[in-house]
Amino acid sequence: AASPVVLGIESSCDETGAGIVQGGRLLAHVVGSSMDEHARFGGVVPEIAARAHLHSLNPVVRQALDRAGLRADQLDAVAVTTGPGLSGALQVGLAGAKALSYSLGVPLYGVHHLAGHVAADTLEHGPLPRPCVVLIVSGGHTSLLLVRDLVREPILHLGDTLDDAAGECFDKVARVFGLPYPGGPAIDRAARGGDPRAVPFPRPLTGGPRGEDPYAYSFSFSGLKTAAARWAEGHRQRGERLPVADGAASLQEAVADVLTRKAVAACTAHDVKTLVVVGGVAANSRVRALAERRCASAGIELRVPPMTLCTDNGAMIAAIGDLLVRADAPPAPLTLTIDPSAPL
Ligand code: KG4
Ligand code: ZN
């Protein structure tokens, strides 16, 4: 028999995503973003995001169905992000998913946003090797995870950020540097013309004792953010022009250095042969280049999903939904609720 057709809906932040996956294969996905509406505020405004989801959800789902050449009544299950994320934004996606599930008479699955980010890679590179280490780096999260079986076993947190996420650090420093929102891509572009050794920014939480450092796989980016802000402020006070390219390149180098060093160390310590890097910051050119170099020299296979599957999207939610359906996981009742601060 043909594998079930699974619709995934994502609405945890500013992207409204719908994706359709069948038997591990991506049939279509469409993302509508309200990013432009937030740009002048320098960050995502929750109320604006929720309203934008309301406008986009039905069109995005319809477009995904059109592109897959399917009718709604050919869907076999609906998966939706229940958290973590912005509560108003999550509510819209969940309400839409419930309505579809109820009206079509198909099971509903509530899924974790980060599990979705991990599952995204399977759409490009096939099933995840067991075990693998996953580095999740986005605007809201920075975590190192040990994944044995995405749907059958709990995910083990090796370490998380103690304060800001890596993407948040890029976004906030970009603002101080006078670069546009979202800051990550802007820093990446600005860094192209800069010297990564120009400013000796700190490498937070990398100084612990070998083998027994409780923060070996934890991250901290708020001190780095402050250091970058102080560096910029110093130039301003002295009436000097800010060498943005050097600042961006040096910041990017510090972030990429810490992320990849810890990710590779986690693989080595747990004797894991595959590192998967997901989330918006996986799009960063220096993170990718350094991860490639360090994985290659440590004999570790590096998997990074294509850019469109790295940032928030519905395909990744359909991907984890598809894994759950095929693992015979129990569907959720229609009383399913959001969990804005869901632990993994
Ligand atoms: O995964 P994502 O789309 O949304 C969240 O779940 O947060 O990640 C968005 C984050 C933003 O902080 C953005 O600035 C960052 O990913 N980002 C980048 C790049 N592209 C996106 N950071 C650094 N370099 C990039 N090229
Ligand atoms: Zn995300």
C-alpha cells in the first residue's frame, strides 16, 4: 500500500509553513513570512505574527496541496507545531490543523518545533544514522542534542545556551552595527569584506578543564553580544568610523568557532560519527565552512539540510509527522493544546 500522505503546519514564529510528506519524501512545501512586517520594529512582534498567520495559513496550505497535485481529501494525517514558540502564533496553526483534521476525519499529531528542525534533514539525506549529534542553532535556540531515535526514544540534551541563542546574538549585534533585520544574514554578508582576526572577541565557555567541564557542551552568547556592543560604542565615543566588516567577521568567527568546536567535541566524546547542523544559523557561511573543516579532520560525517529546510518551514513538521505516523505513534485528541515553552 502507498505510504500515508502527511500535512505539516508550522506557525511558531514569523513563518507560516505548510509541507506535505509521503514516506519520507517531500512532495511540496510553501512558506509565507511576515518578516517584512516586523523589520521596522527590529524584531518579531508577537501580535503581528499571529495576525499574519491568520491571513496566510489557508492560502499556504492550499498552495502546498496544489503544488503536490493533491486534494485536501487525499491527506491521511495532519501534524502541527505545538511549541515552543509564540503563543498567539502557535494558536493559529493549531486551530487550523484541528479544523483540517476534524473536517477530513484524519489523525492529528502535535509535534515539537525542534524535533521538526532535526527531521528536516531526513527529507534531503534520508533516515538519520543512530546515534547522531545534532547542533540546533536558530534565533530562539542553541542546543547540542544526542539523538538515538527521533520518534521512539527521548532526545538527550548535551547542552543548551545559558542565555541568548546564537541567532539572537547575530540579530542584536547587527542592530548595534547599524545593519538591517534579520541580522544573521546581514552579518554574514558584511563579514565577507572583513578580517575575522581584527577583534579578539571572547570564546565563551571554552575554558573548562578537560573531561570534567560541566559547561563543555553549553553555550553563552550574551557576553559576546555585550563585547561586540562595547567595541562598537568605543568607536562611536572616539568619533571613529565603525569598521563594520571587521566587527562582523570577528563576531561571526567567534560564534562559528564556539559552535563547531563544541559540536565536534560532543561527537568525539560520545563516539558519534555524524553531526547534523540545523536551524537558521546553519545558513551561516562561516559556520558551514568551519563545521566542514573540523568534521573532516575528525572523521565525522557532516549533514546540513538545504537552506530552505534550515529556516522555519512546514516540510520539517510534515517530516516528523510522517515519522510518527509510520511508527504507529498515537495521535493527539482534538483537545490538544499549545505548549509555548515546551521542553524537548
Ligand atoms: O530557524 P530560524 O529560521 O527561526 C527560529 O526558529 O529562530 O532561525 C532564524 C535565525 C535568525 O536569528 C537569523 O538571523 C539567523 O537564523 N540566520 C543567520 C543566517 N541566516 C539566518 N545567522 C547567521 N548567518 C546567516 N546566514
Ligand atoms: Zn525554528
